[in-house]
Amino acid sequence: MSVLVSIGLGLALLIIGGEVLVRGASSAARKLGVSPLMIGLTLVGFGTSTPELVTSLQAAFAGSPGIAVGNVVGSNISNALLILGLTALIAPIAVDRRAFLRDGPMLALVTGAAVWVLLQGELTQRLGLIAVGVLAAYILLVWLLERKRPDAEGERIEDEADLMSGWRGSPWLALLLAVVGIGLTIVGARFLVDGSVSLARSYGVSDTVVGLTIVAVGTSMPELVTSVIAALRKQGDVALGNIIGSNLYNLLGILGITAIIKPIPVPPEMLAVDVWVLAGATAAVILFAFRSLKISRMEGLLLMAGYGGYMAWLLWSAGVLRP
């Protein structure tokens, strides 16, 4: 099997598997009496990040920390700059003030902490446990707040859970569907990691560059599809909520669980520029959203231009774009 076929097949299986897993688990939970809000906060939120989780774990066990960490850092950068920028270009994003005042500072705090942790050079088991604990506490906090006083973000979470739990069969068949989804993501991640490592070696570039580009964008496809559909339906606030939630899950959940199961070193080449691009991209999104409670088309264009410049620099520094 060629490298490109392996990567393409891996990405396809990850996307399909993640979708099947989320729908199966959400439907089973709904039939067993779990509230839509809790389903949205946990199963849907974490389920859409399954491609990143399985890919990072596979890469960590394969001895490719560049892909394991680059996948998360690159996904968050592409979410903030590429996906949110494209969404704003399609339709300006209105920001729900109360939800953003809760989630925006949390994203800023978590991103700042993640940059500090990455600069230490290693993701340890202890740090992983702290990250997962913070994520669990945040989910509980949001759940308690939304039960008392629902806002637009809470309605978005419940609507997304309802959409994902439309299975009409028995809960046991829904659980079987979720297991099939897990299997597809595991197989897909294996193809993706193996193909990405082979591609890196073929072109003489590092695993980190591949993780920050092909793997990161590929595992962010569910967020891209969801955000574009939301923009076409004039529901830009849904896209913003998805991106903020995804980035929080990636930093706390994906890196946290990966570090717990397999502590990994942070590639030194990522510390000079990439972690600072992550910080800058997050800051730009928060600034644009907070400034006027709206992300305009011009600001979306600036975000996309920033992503284009980052990709160009990344590929140039790796020697791919040099003559």
C-alpha cells in the first residue's frame, strides 16, 4: 500500500469511525435516560475529538512524539485560524456574551498553561492527571451553570446531542455501533500514523512537521464540516462553540490522557515557534470575539491569512518549498 493511500484511508476511517462512535454512544446514553446536556458535554464533546486521541496514542506508542504532540497543537491552530476563519468568511459569527465570558477566559487560561507545560519539554503522567482533572471539573461546572440558567451555548450543546442521538434501535445495538466506531478509529489511526511516518522519511522532514500539517488538519475534519454547515445555516455561534470546546478537549483531554497512558517528550523543534503560534492564534480569536462580540469577514480573512503564512513558514523551514 502506498504512503498516500495509507494516509487517505486512515483519515477516512478516523472520520467515519468518530461519527459512528458519537452517534452510537449518544443514542445509547439517551435511551438509558442521560440528559441531552450531559450527552453533549461528554459523549459528543469528547467523541468528536476521538480522531485526535487515538492518533496521538498510536503515535506515542509508535515512538513518534512529533506526531503525538504536533497533532494536538496543529489541530488547535487549524481550528482557530483556518476553520474559524473560513466560517467567518462564509457568514460573520455572532458571539453569545454570557457563554463567551465563561468559556473564553477558560480557553485562554488552559492554552497559557499548555504552552508553559510544553516548554518544560515533557508531558508527564502527573501533568496528564491534572489536565484530565481540570477538564472533568470544567464539565461539571458548565453542567451546573446550565441547569440553573441555560444560555445559547447550552441550547447548542443540547441540540447537538439531540442530532447525534437519533438512532431508533435498541440501546444495545447503539452500544455495538459505538464499539464499531472505536474499532474504525483505531484502525484508521494506525494507517494514518504509519503512512505519516513513512511520508516524513520519504521527504526527509520530521514527524513534527507532518503532525502539525497533514495529521492535524486531517483529524480536524469533523470540526471543519460542522463549522461550515453551521455557517451556511447562519449559525456561526455554533461554530465558535464547537471550536472552543474542541480546543479545550484537545489540550486537556487528548494531551492529558496520552500523557497518563504513555508519557512523552515534547519535540524541541516545536518550542521555538509552534507553541507561540498556538498562543497567538488563541489570543487573536479571543480578542476578535471579545472586542465587538462578533467575528467579521475581515477578521476571518486575517485568521486564514495567518494560517496560510504559518503553513508556508512551516513547509519552508522543513525544506519542502525550497528550490
